[in-house]
Amino acid sequence: MFKRCHLILLSILLPVYTVLAQTTLTGQLLTEQKQALPGALVELQSPSNSELTAVTTTDETGRFTLQVRWAGDSLVLSARALGFSEQVRRLANRSQSLRLTLAVSLTPLKEVTIKAPPIRREGDTLSYRVSAFTDKKDRVIADVLRKLPGVEVEADGRILYEGRPIQKFYINGADLLESRYNLASSNLPADAVQDVQVFKRHQPVKALRGVQPTEQASLNLQLKNKVTATGQGRLGAGGTPALWNANLTPMLFTPRQQLLDSYQTNNTGQDVAAELKPLGLGDFQRLREPGGFKPDLTGIQGLGAPPLATSRYLFNRAHLLSANHLLPFSKEAQLRINASFLHDRQTYTGSTRTRFTLPDGPPVTLLETKDNTRYINQFTTDLAYVRNVQRYYLKNTLSAAGSWEAQDGLLARNGPAETATVTQRATNPYYTLSNRLGLVRPAGGQRVVQVNSVLTLAATPQQLSVSPGPLPALLAPGGLASYDQARQQARAESFYTANSVAYITGRQHWHYTYSAGFSLQTQRLSSELTPLLAGPAPAGADTLRNRLRATQGRYYAQAGIDYKTDRWHLELEAPLSYRTFSATDAPLGARQQRRYLTPEPRLSGRYELSGLWHATAGAGFRNELAGPEQLAYGYLLRDYRTLERNAAPLTQTRSWSLNGGLVYENPLTAWFYRASYSFSTSARNQLAQTRVRPDGTQTTVAVADFNRGQNQSVSASASKFVSDWKLSLGLQLNAGLSRQPLLLNGQLTTARNQNGTAVLKANLSAFDWGNLEYTGTLTALRGRVGPEADGYGPGTSQQQQHLALSWYPAERHLLQLATDYYRSQGLGPAVQNVFADATYRHTLPTARKIDVELKATNLLDTRRYQTTYFSSFILVQNDYRLRPRQALVSVRASF
């Protein structure tokens, strides 16, 4: 059976592949005095064309092992070390053991320059030498991370390796910030870091190493000194209007404790909240948990964020205070404290042109001019006790968070039926308290017991007021043609717990996991939509209220098998889940209940084709219910023109997924490739029925209707570093296709969307006099609603190009000129934008690196930007008012 699975997986990963016999050569290198020779280079080559087939170095005992697949009858083995003569042997192509003796060879050298390679690989660790990738203008480690081949940094700062987010971000091997590592990467001086290390297949729990393999990667910043006191301070002022930008971020890293504190404030458009954003791999799962996110029950009609640097469009007044301490609690345990407070006032001004593509008539187009203000006050704190040693793991994290947010919106709408001005006011605070416990205890040999527990409480009281009253045909009391105001009040409260216990054992290449657990969620939703007239408020209809009580549970048992060799890593998980759900809304007389038993198997594999290539593949099935926060038996006013009600059975989604990938990694030549493909299809028992009126207002009601959707995506990337030229090159390609059913204006139809993105990056630092940086991005979108034979509607495209030239006219002087070009093709003629920025920096001749900088942005005073995107049957084109031409003088010091 295993042989058959082996062949099936191999055929999936490698459609065309010839299986060759593997030759294993082992041996030992000795000196003439019979002493071991460590660190010697041993290579295998083909005898005909000297093609390198395998390479390694000897260990402390002089021993080495080489594995190769070769069709010829012989191989050439060479061994050499500094100060010794090279020895070359021709060997028969068969597994064998050798002992080689190298003779001393002294060669007089006039001059010797030893230069460490920019990238080194030691086992599963890749080390990037920071100095090889740094140029004179770089100040923080984030400037360097974006140039590392094989490492991808997204616009929000998330770090990817092999296309997946890293799971841990260490500094000197310690996890100070958990997943909020933007605070470190954006403030830690680059010249304090010796190496950036990528730990491939890294298991962060020491008690699980060798017992539970993983394919996830982590990143470590190895500092130059074991005790490092560093950080940065910046103070800037400018105009027009009056501008300020200040940052004080001291840091201390020692073998026993670490701290990173920061105070930042600005009104220059820098979004300091991005430095607190969770970016780790585990955060994707946590954000799906109840209490892990704030549900948007109601709110004003927003403008969205364009694909621009926030310093171009964000009008803000931000203050951020963050304290992060990792302290010794005992010899083996640590206490970590992470606390932050954010206050910000953000203003967004622009317009939105929305086109609804309908199956029963011509498109409906709506133009809205928006002036929105958002008031943000957020507090988060984490208190964690961590004991992570080989024989024991215990981590308990107590987290509390509060958000006090309000929004004001003044909107002028120009639709096919009317022109009106709408005033909006929303408040949506959010509070959460949670505790997470993780425990791993070895049970002898390769056996461990693992316990996990999560407990979360959350509440969010929200309110929206809209004047004049929206949707009068549906909401105006007494059949009136209009009314003064609508007020939507909503409060959601949730309790969530998840608990599991696992027994993990293994022997040689096989590891087995047996686990059982349960999760339970309770949800309460109370809401009332009140149409208001001058005078006493009339009583609202029952369908404008919600008194929802819902409970959802999952009880499961799971068996997992893990098979790992030097070339293969196969994982099979086979959970059996019993899911339950019940919901009631007593005033509306609504009730529903669900119970079912379902398997949800998952299979994934990795195969090492050679020392440089590996392939991955996976498949899975899920059968899950949506969260109870989806339900609303009464109507909810989501925004001034969207009224929703979901009284249908809770959405149940059965999804099947397939994925595959191919990765090439060569640290010696600094070449990295990656390609992947994913396919998923889903079947649901519920469909949203949307009614779009001629004025652009919508009513959405969920109905029970079985439907299927499909998604496909393909991505590829390549990156290269040319050491002699200090040239970093990167290319990324992504494409996607989706097909989703719609019930639109009473007709069942299908929405099809296609998208594609290409990104080219280059950074050249070959010359002492300057640096050149280029980034180009092209995005294309198109969609259609209706039969496939109808063809696609008008497509949209966006083009972005960034070019920056840094010139060093004299020592300690920098002049940088940067330009950005944007072209957006959407509804109507194409819109083009050009931005130009200039920076002059002088570094003072002091022991501490102190920069005096003058920066002028938006020299051409570009005031408008346009972007377009698709969402199902809706095409949205946003126009933004941008920040004017401005200048900022600042002083920056590295501690």
C-alpha cells in the first residue's frame, strides 16, 4: 500500500521524472599525521563535462557523506583544503566508503583577501550576511530585508519565506514581540545586526523537536554583540501645513532580558498602527476565532485604502506608546510583557463611483462624494509566562484589549434617481479578554503529552445614525415619502473556548499523533433599527429588531501520521468532527438547530528532488458551519444604503482543495525560485439574494439555495543576488480565477472574475557614488455577470512604477531623487499620476550616527489618485484627495 502511495505522490509532483539509483559515498579525510581534517571541501563531478553533482564539507572528525543520482558508470571525487594538496579520484558509480589522506602543500601568497559569502547554508539554516546587502542609505533592518533573495516582504511588513508567512521572529534567539515584529524591523538599526537567519522546518517548542516535524520557517536577527543597547530617535518639523514627526525607540538585548520601548507621533501620514499589526502565521487562525476580530455590525460608507504609501493620502494626528519587555522569571522561565496605546484622528476625502452589473437590465451607476473622519483609541496588553526547555514547555498568555472608535461621514450622492446629502455618525467600541495555555510534557522516549486551552470573552456595542432617513420605501413610518433619521443600535457579545489534549509518539521515521478536543461558542446579538421623525420615536416593526441567542460546538477526535526521511516528509491528518448549532430569536419566533458528524481529512507532502530542488503537494476536505455572527433574523442597517437580513439556515460549506508547488534554492549562486498552484471548490446551502434599486441602495436577504463556487490561483517568483554588483533582482507573478453564483434582482446568475499581477524589483549598489532602486507593478482585473457566452465586461488595469536614485556627492552626504508613476484604467478615461520626492541627508562625523535630513515630498503637487477593483457584480472606482507638497526637516540618531 505504501509503495502505491509513494508512486502516486511521485507522479503528482513530477510528471516527467526518471528514477535513478542513489549512490551514497561516505568517508574520512586525514592529514599525513593521521589527524582528522575538518572543514575540507569534498565534491562529486561527472567525468565527461565536470558538471557538479554534489558538494559537502567535512565535520569535526573529518567525516563526510555525499548522496547523488547519476546514470553514468563512474564519478570523479575531489577533496581539498587550505594548506593541503588537492586529491582527485575516479570512482565506480556505487555506494562505498573511503579514507583519503591529504599532503601538506604550502604556497607563498603575496596577498590574501578572505571574504565571507553573502549567503551560507548550514543544515536547515540560511544565514544572510547583512553587510553584503547594506548600502549607505540603509538605516533600519527593514531596508535590508527587502533585498534578501528568497525572502519576500509585503507592503504591510509581513515577511514570507517560500511564499508562506514566517511563524516566529526572533532577536538573538528570543521571541520578544510575538507576531508584532514590525516594531523591531522598522526601528532596529541595520548596523547592529550581523546576520539574518532563516530557520527552515523550525519547531519553536523545544520539547517537540524530533517528535513533531514541521515545514514552517522562522527568522532570527543575530546581533553583532551579545549585549546590545541600541535604537533610534528622530525629531522632525516642517510645512505646509504645520508638520511634526517624532520617534523615540530605545532597545536593550542581553542574554537574560530584552526590551523595546517606543513613543511615536506624527501628522505626516505615517500609519504607526501598522507597527502593532499581528503578522505571524498563527494569527490567521486566531483572527478566525470568535473574539479574535471585531465584527462590523454597522458603520459609515467608507472610502477604503488605496495601494499607495499612507504618506501620500492619509491626513492624521497619531500618537503611539508601546512597551515590550522580556524578563527572567527563573533560571528556565521568562515573563513577557507587551503593552501599547494608540490614539489617532484620520481623515479621508474623495469620491466613489460604483457600477452594479445586473442580469435584468442596464448597469446602475452611483457617484458618492465622501468626507470621512475616524477617531481611534486602542489599548492592548499581553502578559505571558514562558518556560521552553527540552524536557518541559509551558506558555500561558493573558491578553486584554479595548478599542474606542467613532466615525463621522458627510456624503453627497448623485444617482440616476436623485441627488442628496447624507450625514453619518457611527460608534463601534470593542472589548476582549482572553487566556491561552499551552503545555507539553515528555512521557519518556519519543513520547509527549500536549495540552492546549483557549478562553475568550468579547463585546461590541455599536450604533449608526443616518440623516435624512435612508430607504424610505422600506423604513419610513406610516407610508411617508421621507423621514428625518434612522438609528441602528447593535450589541454583540460572545464567549469562546477551545480545549484539546494530544498524545504524540514516534519511532525512527514515523510519528503518530492522537488528539481529542472540543470548542464551544455562544453568541448574543441585540439590535434595533429605529426610523425617527421630529417628535416621539415611533415603535419599530419586529423585523427591525434582533434578540438572537446562538450556541455552536465542535467535538472531535483526530489521528495523525507523520513520515519523515532525508527526502520525504508526508503528513496525514484524519479528524472526525461532530458539529452542533442552535439559534433562537424569541420575539420573532425563529429557531434552527443542526447536528452532524463529518470527517475532514488533510494530506500534505514534501519531496527533496535534490539538494537544491524540492516539491510540495497537498489536498484536503472541510465541512464546516459559518459562525453565528452571520445570523440576523431581523434587519440590520449595515450602512446608509445597505439593509441586510439573514434568516436562512446557517451556512454550511463543504470545500475540497488541492495545491502543489516547486521550490529551487541555491545559496551558493544566490538563486531562488518558487512556483505554486491551488484549486478549491465549495458547495454551500445558502445564497445571498440581493436587490439593487435604481438609486443604488441594496437589500440583501439570505435564502436557502444549494450552490457551488470555484477558485483557482497560480503564483511564481524568482530572486537573485549578484554579489560583485550588489544587485538584488526579484520577479513575482500571480493570477486568479473565481466563479461564484448570485441571486441578483430575482435572477440566478454567475459572477466570474479574473485577476493578474506582475511585480519586478531591482536594487543596484555596485558603485561608491550611488544606488539605484526600481519597482514596477502591473495589475489587471476583469469580470462578468451572466452566462459564459456573454463574454467579459470592461476590464480595469493599474500600473505602478517607482524609481529612486541615491547619489553620494561627498563623504557623509546623500542626495536622493525618487519618482512614482501611476496609471489607472477603470470607468471612463485613464487617470495618470506622477509624484516626485527629494531628500538631502548629511551624517555628522560623530561616534553615534546622527543624520540631519531635509525631505520634500510631492514636489509636483499631485492632488488626485484613482484606483479600481471588482467585487462579485460590483465595480468600484475610488478617487482620493492627496496630501499637498510639503517639506520636513528632521534629525535622526542611532543609539
